[in-house]
Amino acid sequence: MDNSSGVGVLDKAALVLSALESGPATLAGLVAATGLARPTAHRLAVALEHHRMVARDMQGRFILGPRLAELAAAAGEDRLLATAGPVLTHLRDVTGESAQLYRRQGDMRICVAAAERLSGLRDTVPVGSTLPMKAGSAAQILMAWEEPERLHRGLQGARFTATALSGVRRRGWAQSIGEREPGVASVSAPVRGPSNRVVAAVSVSGPIERLTRHPGRMHAQAVIDAAARLTEALRRAG
């Protein structure tokens, strides 16, 4: 099969990236794997390094660069958002409460999708809202599976404890009662990407009067089911 696109320099750059997919390579290794002339392979690898699509390891060998991971994450986010609408709408309809999807960004979490309860008293979190990682069931979910050092840092000043997050990992869901905002309760569960890393949190939230002081008893299963549907969608696309 002819893999030529008709744009020679792009075809050669794609050869270099494909060669690095199997692991680090010296310049000689790139030449052997791609069949490119040594000066051409070197020029392309250095140009790709400039764009962060290629990097070097400690031995100076060429490896795939960080820009590729960033692009992959963005593609995953697009797939997540494309699936989120109907899943959150269903979750709202099943629970009768507002449903949200949160992603972590540094020390904050962002509401990237939502389905609001249509009437009556409700917890409204507009899409695009940034909320702290120090309180709320979604923050617990986005924090619970972090590596130990980041987890320890994140717990400083948080409204929840390491023991609470241990319980979250064991149960597979989190709840909060008046933690982020007085009078508001919520339940959240993790959405996992193809590598099984937690990439988002699905939540329902509303007044404590309706969700009670044990909101997980009422809504944990529905939230877990919604998170599982989004996880499955990402795995199919991954």
C-alpha cells in the first residue's frame, strides 16, 4: 500500500514519528528504521524537536515529545464532551437533580458540561465555572487517585482528609454535605480514560433538604452508572 500523501516532507516526518513509537532511537537507529538519508533524518528530528513533537532522553536518543501527549489529551476531551450531553441529561432525569462534569486544571476544577434541573430549587453551576480543589465531592474524586506527592500537597487546606479519600477509593464514589457551599449536597464518581487514569468527575448536586445528609444512599449508583458510560465511550474511542 502506498503511504504517500503527496506532501513529501510530511510523509518523512510521519516516518520519523512512527519509528519512535516503538521506543527511543539514536540517529543511526532512525536512519535504519525509516530508510531516510542521515542528513534528512537529522534535520526532520531536530525540526520536530523544535515543535515539541520529538524530545531527547538522558542518553541523547530521540523519543516522542510532550506535544503529542497534549494533543492526545485534547482529542480525548473532545470525545468526552461529545458524549457528555446525553449522559448528563439522563442522569439529571433519573435523579431529578442538576448534573455536572468536572475536569481538573492545576489547582482548580472546571465545569465542562452540565444539565440543569428544569425547575424548583437547584444548584446551578454554569459551564466554564472554576471551583477550588479543596472542597466538594468532585474535588475528592479528582484528588483521590493522584500520585502520593500531589495528593499530599492537595490535601493542605482541604475540607476533606486522606482518610476520607481512602474511603472514596474503596467505594468508588464521593459525597459532600455543605462542603463547597452551605446547604448544598453532592455525589460524584470518576470517569477514566483508556489508560485507566481518572480524567473527570461526574456529579449530581442539589439542596440538602432533597439529597439528605446521606446523598450517596440516594444517588451513588446513578452517578456511578453515568461515569461508567462516559468511561466506556472514551475506551471505545481510545
